[in-house]
Amino acid sequence: MGEPVWGPIQQDIVGLLADHPADVPAVVDHLTKLQDMLVRLPPLERSCPLADFNQLYLVITSTVLDGLYDDRFADPVFLARLDVEFAARYFDALRYWTESSPNTPRAWSCLFKRMRGPDARPLPSAAAGVNAHINFDLPFALVTTFDSLESEPVDDSDQHRDYLEINSIFAERIPELRRGYLDNWQLMIDMLNGDIDDWYQGELVEYTRNVAWRNAQKIWRCRHDPHARECERTRLDDNAAALGRLLLSPLGAFLQ
Amino acid sequence: MASDVDSPPLVGRADRVATLRSALLDDVPPGHTAAVFLTGESGVGKSRLLREVGDGLRAGGALVLTGSCLDIGDASPLHPLRQALRRFDAELAATQARTSSTVRGLLQVFTEESAGPDGAGALLERVSRGLSLIAEGRPLVLVLDDLQWVDRSTRQLLLYLLAGLGDLQLSVLAAVRTESLQGAHPLRRVLTELRRLRSVRVLDLAPLDRADTDRLATAIVGRPLAPEAAELIWRRSGGNPFVVEELARDVRDGRAGLSDTLREIFLARVEALPEPAHAVMHAVAAGVEPVEHWLLARAVRLPEEELIEAVRAAVAHRLLESADDGYRLRHRLVAEVLADELLPAERAALHRRYAEALTAAPAELHQARLAHHWRLAGEPARALPAAVAAAREAERLHGFAEAHRHWSTARELAAAVTGPASGVDGVELLERAAETAHQCGEHARALELLEELARVSGAPATCALHIRRARYLAAAGRSAPAEAEYRLALAAADCTARERVTAAAHPAELLLHLGRYADAGEQAREALELAAGAEGCTSEVVLASAALGFSQAYLEDPDGGLAVVREALETAESAGRPEDVACAYLHLAELLTGPLNILEEGVVVARRGAERVAELGLGRTYETRLLAIATNGLFRVGQWAEAEKVVAAALRHRPSGADAVELLLARCRLSVGYGDIEASDRDLDAVATMLAGGGARHVLPMLILRAGLAMWEGRHDLARQAVQRGLTESRSDDVIVLATLAWHGLRAEAEAHASRTVAVDERAVRRLREVAARVAGKGEQAARPVRYVVDGFLALCDAEVSRLDGRGDPELWGRSVAEWDRRQHPYPAAYSRLRQAEALLARRSRVATAGKLLRQAYGMAQALGAEPLSSEIRTLAGRARVTLEERPTERRHVAPRPRPAPAQPAGDELATLTAREREVLAAVAEGLTNREIGQRLFISERTIGVHVSHIFDKLQVRTRVQASAIFLRNGSD
């Protein structure tokens, strides 16, 4: 309860998080403002590990927004809601962290802890963020989205195809951002998930995103059962946190 | 020791208490609703605050009803409300017999409710009527604790009442555990949506700060604390009031407390209890709260005096709370802590005793509780009939989600029962589980269960199963596979004549959804032929005729299709089933006002139909829907006053769900046209409240209205946001919505351009033009009626774009006028005339035509009652010096002008100026250049220069700044 977790940018962050973006343009706006704040966070400033993730996430979300405007998706209502709901989980995690709440998902706190140092390499930092966001946040965001649309996660539906379309956005954007690192990603993931058979093409995002869809279907079935839902949440949090810690460990550094 | 039974003082929450009181009572305007959702971690004092605020509101003259949600996943629908009513009834004094009988009357509604068409909506209506009787004109406050466990029916009731549909002045105060809102809790999304509304607040209850922690600890200990003790309490409690209280007690009683989490504290407290009190705690933890005294006595089996002694000890240790209706644990965490302490056999024995006691004496939540206890007692055979009864009861109250859960439990129980002793038909369980899943929107689950049903022996026949599967698929919005299922049904060998008609009629409608109009027509004809040879197929005839009518309308043989639907109405009337008649009217009215665009006749049919179905006793459902169609038709033909009456009549039925949303939007459309901002905002908030419960797909009309409203308020930024959101959330094949959004967006940018105060968003303009182009491309392939509507909006889009390029193209606006005149839609037609006149005036060409257009536009706008539009026309006419031939009687509608009116009496220094010179000076004072002033007043830049030099001369000044200063000094406004 001593010093505010965000140091000199505490007020800015609290002010930003007081708002809850309602649509994708507002989410992009929020991420942009957040990026400007994160790179001012001492002592790391421009090399803030969370900024590495936030930048990647901003680029992805902007691309999704362009896709929505350009008629890229079959069910924009679904995708726009999902995008907003997905981002809301990231902002929630930041809010919990800001309040030093014990409810901060462990999947996120392993990355948040590194914000004030020691320095982490940009690629593992971004990867740890992607991990928390996709492996932990995404299944819940999917469930909430389907719930609010009075629809359900059905394989091969328009929604499923749109959801998978995001994979191509990641595929387009990641090499562009971190050109040449994909081989290392593959290696890393092969190590972490050595026993997974359906690992093909070696793309972390595509693989984990499919896992997230399966997890969402699993949670969907037990969403009215508070106990089962909570078990599922803890399980996902633990898994994502373990993977996140590994990515941020010295082992993760070889990704660079 | 005894003093601990009393509540410790409420520390550090004075602000909250005051905020809540004003948010829920003092600041709520009469007839409005309000809600506060209090979130916070366990032990932070939510329940305590609810009690405190509830008492305050009661003292302030409100009627306060208090209930809690239960954590047994299979509670019964609307349980918290029913509990609140029972508690309230128990509190009523003997002198309040009249209120008491009203309360019992409402409770009776729940007992007597029976399944029927639109049952859920009708129940909502009855409940809100009952509540308003009980309130007797007082503001009503519903206080709900543990909302994280709320059932779906209660959630829907809350949204319905908060949207104002129950016509009740209601405030809701509810507490939610923060921990529960993580993950995928259904309330999460609801709260996110609601918190955007002005009438709703989501307040997080934070732990106490250091000073309040010390204050609370001091109050409990009864003397100032040593600094190290205070520090210890602060560090270990983190300001959680519950933990602070317990740690302070340890300090006071000289206990060396080692525990600093709630869990550890409870464990230590329970350990310290005497043996019989220990047993009481375990019994209450295993029970369903509140546990009545007689029931507890049966569960713990202690002699009466010992039992009372034990209860007293548990209460004194602040683990148990005692109220009139029974015992509750001080905190639900205690139950979780104790759960690990009992041996499974001990726990089962407790549940068995509860179950046996309840079997003998019916009590609240009877069947649900019986099923719960027998199941946990390890007696599936005895739990099964109770689960089935609970499921049926939930169905009776239209709580299909809860019913589905009970049926699922029943299936599990039946599987655990060995032998045929169960006496319950497994196939029936499966059928009911599937049907209730379908009814509560769990389509995938319903289909899964149907697969299972197909495999068991004694399953329904193949054809029936196909029809059912098709029905579920269609409800899930999967039209193509649903259509295929009907095809399989038709091919099935065991298909009866009746089923054949059903399986032929329904796919016609689905083909229409899929845009396969010709196939739909063919399918409908086939169904009608089949129906001609079968008895009692009126519903199918109506359905197929409507499909045929629409397909003909889309395929450009409107008259043929219309005749078919009219005939279907006659068939329905002579067969006499009310639902068929109502459906036929509905289809006919939709056909006329929709694709055929024969609005006047459509409105007449809708209103005649509404009367007829009201006679037939279907007022709530079908009359409401028909009146909604009439309202929208009347709006379009410009009979707004009539539309207003009709929508008010429709809302008197207190509709719910999608019908309510439709009517609120219709009323809001009128309010936006009238320029009644407050009423518009209120309806938009009500719609948002309804949509918070699900159905985000109805969000687009709401966004379009928001944009329209924001434009009249001069809030281009808000209009822009609403349009942007709409564009990112509409399907590319919904060309009508996209065209409407594109127009609103371009209009907002054009107005920004004209206002000179807000910069035009060039990217947005580019995007909007792309959307318009895309819509134009897709519109060409769309059906004729769709194209017809889209073309009107595209004409508006083109014309708005010309405003962005410069002064607006009078020819493009003229085209838009013609388009909307052709559609007999006076509102956009009048708007287009205004803009055409503006464009002509800006070019200083055909001034007489411009004047004529303005007068026409003004006449149309005045006839509608469209105040903001009239006011814009007046402003332009004033600047262009066009007389609108306004009759003096109409002056009272005039709203304040947006700009300072030049004709107002000016101060002495300005007395020498002519009216025109004053107008020019006002513009100079705004900082406009001569060129800009010329554009505004439709005179040349040079003439402005002449005016300005005259002004300087008369005022004896040399600069624009000096002239402006004089203008401002002399009461420019």
C-alpha cells in the first residue's frame, strides 16, 4: 500500500482506466493513449516490457478495425463485440494491478511485475503478453461475447471463420514487426509444447488461438455452474502464468 | 461477550451512504428508475452497507424490499423477489392488512402462473402491476444481496423494470462479489453495458484506509490501541473491515490471533466453539438459507434447550445470524471452510435428515431443496421425483434456463438409479431437457440432446425428429441446415400428412431468409397444395402464403402475392384459431409496409388487425406488434401525432423483450424528430438497458437514432462516434443499415464543415464514401424493394458529399427531393429541400426557387412538428431574408434560435446601424472574414466590405476588433 504502482504516470493511467471503451475505434484510441503513457514509465521508458506487448496489440487491433471497415469479416457484429470484450480483460487486469488487488490474474502479473525492471528483451515481453491475453483472456472473452449476442460457439460457423481470420492478421503483422524471429518462436514453442501432436506450421498464435476456441467451448458448457467456471478459470490462469514466467526467464531471452 | 451480537459501528462509509441515498431516492426524478451496483471483495462490508442504506431509504419514505440470491445452482426462478415479498409480509403489522393482502396477492401470482403464449412477458407485466399496488405511490427500492448468484429470470425482470417498462418508480441496490465477476460471469457484460447509463452507477467498495481502520479497531476494543497493535491490524487486514473487526476482537480478548485471512479467522472461530454449537454450524452450512428453526432442530437432533444454547453460542461468536425467517451463516465463506471438515458420510447424513424433515413438511423452495438434499444424501431415487417436480415448476414460471438445469440433474439422477424403480420415463427426461435447452437459447445443447434422443429406444419417429432438429437449427439462425433437415423430414418414410405440410411450409420461410426468393415461392406453393388435402393446417397455410407473398413481392409480382396473403387471412378467420388470424394480419401488414411500400393501406391493415386480435384476446403479444408496424408506417408518411398516439397505446400493454425494444425505438424516432432531447435520451437508455441482457444485434437502430439526435444537438463528435461504431458492427449484406449510417456520417461531416468549429475528419469521409460506393454496388444485386430504400439514402449521401466539396450541389439535392417525394416520406424530403435552397442561395442563383423550396420545407416540417428541422429552416430563411408566411399561432412552437438573433434590440451605440449592418457586425464579432460572412448571408464579399466600412464610419472605429468590442458591450446576446 505504499508507493503507487505506476509511479509518476499513476494519475494518467487511473484516468484512462476509468473509462470503458464500448467499440473498436474506442479500443484503438485507448491502446494508443496507453502506449504513450507506458513509454514514459521510469526507469525503463521506451524499453518498458508492457509497452512491447501493448505496441503489438495496438497494431493488431488497428488492423482488425481496418478489416471491419473494409468488409473483411462475415459477422462484424460478433468480431467487434469480441474485440471490445477481449480488450476489456486486458484493461481489467491493468485496473486490478493498479489497485494492487489480489485478483490480478497471475497470467498477467508475471509480466506487470517486470515493468519497473529488470529489463526484459522486447520479443519475450511481447510474447508473454500475447500468451496471457490469448491463453487466459480470450476464452472468457469469447464466452461473454456469445452470451451477449445470444449465440453460441459452433465450429465452422461464420463466427468461427472470422475468429480464425484473426490468425492471418497475426501472421501478417508479426513477421513485419519482428522480422526474422519466427524460427526462434517455433523452436521455443516446440520446447514448451513438446508433446503436442497437432502442432503444425509452427505458429504460436494460430495454435494457441485454436486452443482458446476449444477452451471457450468447454467453459460455455459449464458457464451456469459457478464452481466449475471458477475451476476452469484457475486452471487457465495457472497454465498461462507458468508459460509466461518461462517466456520471461533467461530461457526466453534466446528468442531475441 | 453479549455486546458482540450488536453490529460494530459503520466506519468510513458515511460518503457512500449519502451517495447511495441520493442516487437511489433523493435525486431520482418522479417516474424514473435508478440503480446502484455495489462491487467489492468478500468481507469488505457490502451486506452491511445494504442494510444501512436500506434502513435510511425506508426512513426516507421509500418502500424497501430486501432479498438475497442463493448459491445452490438450481434455485427456482425469481427466488430473490419472492423471498423479499415474504419477508416484507412478515414485517407488516396487523394494522396493515390491506398491504398484506396485496403482497399475498402478488405471491399468489407465482403459485398460480401457468405456461401459455408469451407467458414470460405476461408474468413480468403482472409482477410490475403487483409491485406498483404494493408501493401505493411510494418510491420502491429493491435491495438484492449476492447478485452474483442471480437466476436468469430475476436478471430479466430487473432489466425490464429498470428500462421503465413496468411503469414503476423503482430503484435497485444490489451487491456483487468482485471475485465472481472475473472469468465469464454473465453479469459482467450486463454491468459493463449498464454503467454507461446516466441512471446506473457501479460503485466499487474499497477496503478502509489506515485512519478508518484505526477508528474501527478502536471502537471494537473500546480504548485507544497501542501503536504496534494498530500497525499490526492494518498490515494484516489490508483495511478489510471484516478482518479488522475480528483482529481487533483478538486484541481486546487477549487472544493471540495468528490468522489474517477470512478463511483462517473462520476456522479458528469454529474451532473455539463448544461441541453442540459446532454441530449447529455444520448443519446450517449444509442447509439452504435461511434455515428455519424447526428444520435445524431436525437436522442436529439436540434437545430444544441445548439447541438454543448452541445457537446462542454460534451467534455470540459472530458466526451465525438469526432472523425471523431462520438462520444464516454470517458469511458464505464459512460454508466453504466447513465443507472440508466433515467426513463424506457425515455430510450425507445431514442432507438425509434435511430431506426427511422436508419430505414431511413443505417449505419454501420445497422441490428444489428436496432434490438438492436427497441428491447429496446419496439417494438418487428419492431425489429424482423432486428434481422433476422442480423442473416442472420452473417451466411453469417460464424459467427455462432453471428448468433445463433441473431436467439435466434429473437425467443424471436417473442414470444413477439402478433398476426400473425410478418410475420416470428416460425418454421423456431427454425430450424435456432438449426442449427447455431450445427454449432458453442453448441451441447447441438442444441439438446434442436430440442426437442422444435419436439413439435411445422408444425415441420419437424419424420424421418428427427431423422436424424438431430443423426447428432448433432455425432458432439458432442456421437457416441452411434447417432447410436441409425439413427436406429429410419430407423424405422420411413415417411422415404423416400433417407433418408433410409442416415440413413443406417452414422451409419456404427459411429460403426467404436465405434470399432464395424463387425457391421460396415454389416451396410455398408445394406446401399450399399439400395443405389443401389435409385437415387443420391453417397455421401452415398462413405461413406458406406469407412466404409466397413476400417472394412474389421480391420477384416483382406484388399484386399476385398480396392476393395470396389476403386469402390466407380469410382462411384463418373462417378456421377461427386466434393465433392464425393474428399471424395473417401481421404478415399482411408487414408485406404492405415493407417490400410493397403501400404505407397508408399497411397502416390501416395494421390498426384494423390490432383491434381484431385484441378482441381475440391476444392484445399483449400480437396487438403490440401490429401497433409497432402502424407506428413506423405513420412516422414515414408524416403523421407523427397519430404515430405518437398509437405507440402510447401499444406501450400500455407493458411489452417486454424484442417487442418492447421495437416500440421504444419507434417512440424515440418521433422524439428525435420533435427535438425532444430528454425524451429521446430516456428511450435510448431504456433500449440500452434491455439490450444489456443480450441481443446486441438490435444495437444498430439505436446507434442511428443516437447519431440523428446528436446532430440536432450540434454534437458532431457524438454523431461521428455512433456512426463509426455502427459501421464496424453491421453486416456487409445489410445494405439498408449501411446506407443509413453512411448518410448520417456524411451529414455529420458536412455539418462539421459548415459549422467551422469542428474539423472535418478526412479519413472518415473517405471511409464513408467507400461504404456508400460498396452499398451502391451491392444494391444493384439486391431485391427491388431493398434497392428502392437504399437508393433514397444514396441520393442523400451524394448530396451531402457535395456540401463537403463546397457549397453543396443544388441539382444533387433536387434529386434527393424527388427520390423522397416519390417514397412519400416527407421528413427527408423536407430536409433535402432545405439543403437545396441553401445550395441555391450560396450560389446566389434562382433565389425565388430557393424561397419557394424553403416555404415548402417549412410547411412540411411544421405539419410534422419537426421542431429542430423547422428551426434550421427559419435560421436559413432569416439569413436569406425569405418570408416563411408563418401564421402567428404557430409561433409558440418556436425554439430558441441557435445564433444570436440580429433583430434583437441593441444598445444605444448600435442604434444608428441598419438591421443588415448589425447582422454583419455580429458576424465580424464572431471573427469571420468578409468572404465567410458573404457566404453566410448570401451576398458578395464586396458588398460585405461596403457594409463593414459603413459600420466603421457610424461607430467611429478603425479596426474590426474595436467594432467587435462595441458590439459585445452593447448586449450582443
